[in-house]
Amino acid sequence: MDDLEFAALLVSRVCHDLVSPVGAVVNGLEVLEEERDAALRADALKLVSSSADLAAARLQFARIAFGAAGSAGAELDLTEVGRMVAGFLSGSKTRLVWNAAPVNWPKDWAKLLMNSALIAADALTRGGNLSIATSANAAMPGFSITATGQSARVHDEVLRVLRGEPSLPLDGRSIQPFLTYKLAKLLDTQLDLTGSENSITLAAGKSADG
């Protein structure tokens, strides 16, 4: 895969995440243009406001998790990372339990954490809890992410992509797990995925209790 195809597929994933909130904004604006009932207009305005907030949150998440924001050697505050993950999940059936240490991490480690959180959240197709814990030592990053919910699972092809062994051509669905794999490889760390009934865990680096 060349860089142009990789970028195009990643843009496809971003667009997928934005279609729903942007579509809701458009629908709400149409109601505001046509409706004269005060109560319905108030509901439409709430829809526009909440959907615009969600679209902005997802764009901010994508800018950091997928993009090249920040200079080489930049660090990110994990408290801010948690705010972005929470913003991305707002309006969904997934509840975030954020137990990250209030420290700064190298940008690529923060990106690995965000992308791993997204994979875990995608495993919760029916909603559930997403629990994230990190190491307290900023010099030795590490995290554990557990997704718990009915029928929580990571698709077999995503598992293969995370090992760097896709059996199918990459597409808009598998490109984000592939980016996660590339980040882990760049950081020379192992991204471990384990699962049991209704639960999956992604972990990398130093254990969260260290």
C-alpha cells in the first residue's frame, strides 16, 4: 500500500465517524427552517447543538489520533487525552471509566492509547463500559483498556490486522487497526489483546499498576 492509498482510507474512516453527527445537524437545520411550532423548534435546536458538539469532538480526536498534530518529540497531557476520548464517545451507549495518571506522555504513546481505545470501543456494538488505566510513571508508558458489554468482541480480521497479517485488502474499516499496529511497531512495543465472554482487554507497555 502506498502513502496516498493509506491516507485515502484513513480519511474514509474519519468521514464514517462524522456522517452521523453532521447528518443530524443538517436534519435539525431543515426543521428549524420549516417548523413554526416553538416546542419542535426548541427540540431541533438542541439536536443541532449536541450534534455539532459531537462532530467537533470527533474531529479533535481524529486530529490527534490519526493526524500529525504537534512537533517531533511533543508530549500530550493524559487528562486532555481523556477529555478527547470522552468527547468521541459522547452520545453513545458506551460509558468511559478513565483511570489514567495525570502525566504527560510522548505523542506517539498517546496516539497508541487513543487508537487502542477506539478499537475497544468498536468492540462494544451494543454498548457497555470502557475502562482505561495507565502507568503512573511518565518515563515508562503503559496502559490497559478493558471493554465490557453484551457480545463484546473484536472481529477476526481486526485481530489479524493488529498482528500485521491482514488476510484481506485493507479498507475503511481495517485501516484504523492497521494504524494502531504501525504505532505499536514504531514504539517497539507489543499490543496484547485478550478476551473472555463479553469482555476484551488491550494492553501495552508497563502495567498500569506500575
